[in-house]
Amino acid sequence: MRALGWFLLAILGTLLFAALVAYPVWLLAIAIEPDWRFHKVISRFWQLSMLAGVALGVWRLGLRGRADWGYGLPRARFLRQAAAGLALGVATMLPVAVALVALGIREPRDGLDAALWLEGLASGAAIGLAVALIEETFFRGLMFQAVRREAGLALAVASTALLYSGIHFLARIRIPAEEVDWGSGFMLLAAALARYAQPLTIADAFVTLALVGVLLALVRHWTGSIAACIGLHMGWVWVIKTTGAVSEAAPGAGWAWLVSEFDAFTGWLAAGWSLLILLAALRWRGRFARWRAGPA
């Protein structure tokens, strides 16, 4: 459990640390730039603290080779697998986007034209690539490898899936500069964790993301790298962000309960579809395993 503890400390421990030192950090920050906002300063400080915690954990756990990070394949094979994963990601998420429009849960934005489509596609692709690279390297690369090596596959799959899902629900609030004091860091921390005080309001999105996390962890295990995971993740985010750019939630939609209030996309519909994809992947996992053995 040492490996899992390091990654929990890197995320949750640094959240508490950032809350404890938020006020002096902010005083130092505004001495440099008076216009900086408190919540942004502490958010960036937490991210830097978490990065330092991850780096320390990586060093202590001996995660030094490319394979430990999930990048052990030769470049050509890695890129082919990532491209194949991207195609699968887009193909498996498009039906959800189409279903949301067909059921009247989402509707096209006013003034939708080719320019808005192109902007949505471009920004969705960029966000998808950035998110996939960061989250897959952390969760299915470093964390998965460390936990699997120490505690086995089952805990590696479960822990990465649950933590991956859980971090998506951290929220934030804005605190005016004149109201910042020694307790403000804990106000930010309480706001960040506020959604967990009402778990039923995020249950549908949490289940969706946890199922996705299980699938990505298994793909990492079957293929031996995070190449396909990066492609799948990018494809899913690309479709979701593009859908959000060109459509909006329809007020009073009868089937609105199928999507989460969290993001108006994930929810019970996406969770059910993700479960079907997971079952299909388990049924044909041998195809993923062949990616480990030879060219894909």
C-alpha cells in the first residue's frame, strides 16, 4: 500500500497543505503582483505542490524507466496504437452525443454555423490531447504501474479508476481580496470538497468516470503501454467538448435525468454505454493483447 499512499498524499495531502499555508502564500504573491486573485494563486500553488509530491513519489518508488511511465513502446508502434485508440474513442463516444440530441436533452446552439463547428472541433481536439497526456501519464502510467507492481492488478485497476473519477468533482469559489484571512484556505478546501457532501448529486457522473477508469486501466494492462489509453481518452474528450461547443442543454427536457447536472453529458446514459463498452472490451480483450505482442 506504500505506492498508493504516495499518490494519495500527492493529491489529498497537498490539498490540505495548500489550505494551511494559503494566507502567507497569497501575501507573498500580491507583494509581487497586487492584481492576482486569491483562488487562482492557491490553485496554482496546489498544482505545483502536487507536482512536487508526485515527483518525490516517483523517485522514492523507483519509477524511472520509460515503461514505468507507460511509454515503453517504440515510437512508431506507440503512435499507431494511439491513432487506433483515437479512432475507437471518437467512434464509441459519438453515439452518446447523437443520442443526447435525438432525445432532446441537448439542442444546437443559436447561430450554429461552419465556423462554430470548426472552432469546437479545434478546441476540443486541443483540450482532449492535453487532458489525455496529463491524466493518462499520471493515472494509467505512473500510478497504475507503481500500485500493480506492489499490490497487484486488482488494486491498481480499482484505485486508479476511483481516484481518477473522484478528482473531477473538485470545485472552487472566489473570495474577494479584502476578505482573505488565515481561514480562507480552509474555505477554499471546503468548497473544493463540497460536492462530496451530497454524493447523490454526482453519483451518475462518478459511476460513468469510474467505469471509464476501469476500462482505461485494463487497456493499459492488456497493451503494455498508455498509447491506446491516450488515444481513447483524447477521442472521448474531443467528442464531449465539441458537443458542448455546438449544443446546449435543452431546458425542461423529458429525458434530462439521463445526464448529470455536473456537466450535462456524463450520467446514466453514458454510464450504461460505458458498461457495454467495458463488457465488449473484456469479451475481445485478446485483440488488445495482440497489440502488446506485435505491430498494431
